Amino acid sequence: MRQRFSPARLLASASLVAMVAVSLGGCTAMSKLSDVTGSIGSAGSRAEAAPTDPARAVEVYGEGYRANPKDAEAALGYGQALRANGQRAQAAAVLEQATIANPGNKALLAQYGRALADNGNFQQAFDVLSKAHSPDNPDWRLLSVQGTALDQMGRHEEARSYYASALKIAPGDPGVLSNLGLSYMLSKDLPKAEEALRQAYASPRASSRVRQNLGLVVGLQGRFAEAETIVKADLPPDQAAANVAYLKDMLNRSEGQRGAPKRTPVASLSQSD
């Protein structure tokens, strides 16, 4: 017998929401290698020849790192490659040592903060990211990541102030707007969540993650047919069917999931630097 849909019941388990956001997006948060190659332009031809396969990138950047673990550029490339390959704990360890060897290196601090967030160390991530930029020269990407860390600690009002600051620097950025929408979702303000996510969805730069987050919020309001249309958009039939089935499953989870560890889906943790 079909279970009765309850938005409040599903929202009680933010870990389920994270599973939806990851699975419906067709990729994990660490699936992009743009995070690896985008910030190492100074490496010249090495950056240009960077492997697109995550596992191969780990091998390539790992060789450089092992040759000189104290080299900031080598550690940055290796840490980013590890993140892209899903080796989160190792990435955090590499980047932690690199920040010790290179105190004050903001690029390393930024990646170390991201790695800490990947591992669920949200307060430490927030603190480290605060050292990676300054109020007189803020980085809107880091402001957004700090917002997600605050959201995952349940500090939603504070998180939204960081998103607002990021949007002043990068108006209309779909990743920041998506994070803002998810922040409202976590505090169960679904109309505001949908409003922010629709703004993100309207951007030509919106990723598939943004679209799936919008579908989730629409589904949480009981409009499953509309949510289905959103999550199926621009996808091959088999992937579209899988996404719809997964969304349906998540929207009909039982009370048994209540009390799961809190974890928020985010749009911008995986964005390029």
C-alpha cells in the first residue's frame, strides 16, 4: 500500500535529502576535475596535460607530491585530485600537512577547508575558510561554502547572511542560490526554498544538481508530477527513469528514518575554484 507523503517526515531526516541530491544529480559531490585543474594554471604544461580521469589524476599529482611534500603547488594539486576521486580523509590529511608547511597560503587553506567540510568537520571547516579570505577581500565562493557549513550545523540564519554576501559579489550565481534554497528547505520554509531554487534554475549556468534540488523541493510540497518533469529534463530515458524512481522512494520513506545524522545537500562545494 502506498505510504502517505509527509514533507515534515522527510525533512526530519536530512541524511535522506543528501542521498537524493547526490543520486539524482547523476554524480557525487567530488565528480569534477575542474576543481583540480582550474586553480593550478601556474603549473604550465603540467596543468594543461592534467588527466581527466580522477584515479589517474591521483597517480599523476601524487608523484609530484611525494617528490616534495612541502611544495604548496604539489600538495594543492594532489589534495584536489584526492577530493575529486572521493578520497576525502586522505585529502584532508594531505592538505592539513601542507598548511602546516606553508602557513598563510590562502589557496591551501581554501582547499583544506573544503576537504574538512567533505568529511563533516563543519566547525573546523568554517574556521579554516575564515582564514582563507578576509572581510576586505572576500571570496564569494568561500562565503558560500561557509554558508553550507553553518547550515549543516543548524545555524540557518547565519548561513543565509553568508549567501547574501556572496550574491552581492556574484549576483544570480546558481550555486549560491541553490544553497540558499536548501537552507530554507532545512528550516521547512518550502515556498522560499522553491523561490530561490527557481531563480537558480533559470540561470543558463545552472548545473544538473540545481535542477535536481528544485525537483526535490517541489516534490516535498506534494507536487510529484511537476517534480518528475523537472528531474527528467534533458536526461537519457534510463537515467530519467532511475531518477524518478529514486525520488519517489525518498518521498515515501517511513518514520523509521527519523533521527539519522544531519547532513545537508549542497550545490557549491564541488564548484571549481
